[in-house]
Amino acid sequence: MKLNRIFCIANMDVGKRHMQGTLASHNFTPSTLLNKTASRFILALLIFSPTAVFAANTWSYHQESDRLTNKTYSFAQSPLPSRGLYDYIRLEIICKENTLQVAIDADSLIASQGRDFGFEYQIDNKPPVALQMTTFKDTKRRGYTEEYAQRIVNDILTGKSIFIRVNTMIRKVLSAEMPLENGAEPIRHVVSDCGLNLSDNAINEPVYTLTEFQQDFDKLPSELQQQVLNKIKIIITETQNALLKDK
């Protein structure tokens, strides 16, 4: 037992001298080690500081080149929603070949390539809007709309947050909420790239969609529904007659 203790003490002493020699050969002093530790601590504070979190929570403007056409296109990209609370989804406002698109980029399966799917969004506490998007032809996890792009952009520019739902082909609903603060500048930049001008009137008076009309129409009593249909018929007839005169 005594021999084992002596052997262990001897090994500990050799190891201590070896460590001291290693530190000396690398010019490591207690102050140097303290400075390095402090530097790492400061770096960690910078990484996890509120400023870094804020930067990750903002919209951003990007320009990229299409791999097939080599043409440059621009897009405004939303921040990712809070992890653990929502699904991994980004919202993008795209200007490609002078066409405005609103797209979503999900980490989960949405639908087969080139297929329609249900999309809903809600700005602040306003009524939700339901519409159709279409997956791109080369992916099942990205979808877009051109028909409702300007309407969505107009709505986005009036709010502070947006909540979205995506109805997938496997009947799973993906959801996410994103802030809209600091989104106006990159989004307007993209809209400007497309040569479009979002006037104040267009923002304050968004387009009345067919989906919204159907929702409002269903809430009316049957008698009022018939009156609305009669008026719509008159408007359509007058419009058709005006088109025939122009020809």
C-alpha cells in the first residue's frame, strides 16, 4: 500500500511539472489564461445578447441569381418563428422577372409539386383571410401565389404581426407567427424592384377578394342573399353590354 501511494504521488508530481512546462512553452501565464477566459465570456454575451436576438427577429432584403436563367431576382425574407411554439416556416415577398410573388418556405411536406393547397393569414386582430397557394414545380415544401401577392403585401404593411396557417396534403396544419416591425423597408424595396407603386390608398383599402365575398355572403339571410344576387346580375349585364359596345 505504501509503495502504491508513493507511486501515485510521484506520478502526480510528474504530471504537474509536465503541465507547468507545457504552459511555459506556450507562454501561458495566469493573466493570459484570465484574459482568454474573459474574451470567451464577452463573446458569449455578445452572441446571446438582446441585440443578437433582435437582429434575428427582423426582415431582410436579398438579391440572388437564378441558376437556370442567370437573371437577378430580389426577395424580402421574414424571420423564423419562435422555436418550440410554431412550425419552421418563412414568409418571402419575391420579385422575379417583374412579377410579384408571396411565397412560404416550410421544413415540412405541404403538397405534391404544382398542386394547390389552403393558406390562411391574419394580420393583428383583423379577420383571417383564406386563399389558395400552389407548390413550386420542383419542391413539395415551398408554395406561392401571384394572384393575391399584392393584396397580401398591402395587408402586411398595415400590421404589426402576421399569423399564418398552411393546410397540407396529409391534413396536418402548419402554423407560424412572425413580427412585421422593420418589414416595411425590405418589402417596399422588393415591390419597387417590380416597378409597382403601393400608394397609401391601396394600403388602406385592400382588394375585396372572392373568398371574403363568399364568407360575407353566407352570413346574410336568404332574402338579402337574393337581393345581392339580383344586383350583381344587373352589374354583370351592364358590364357585358359596355364591353360589346367597345368592340
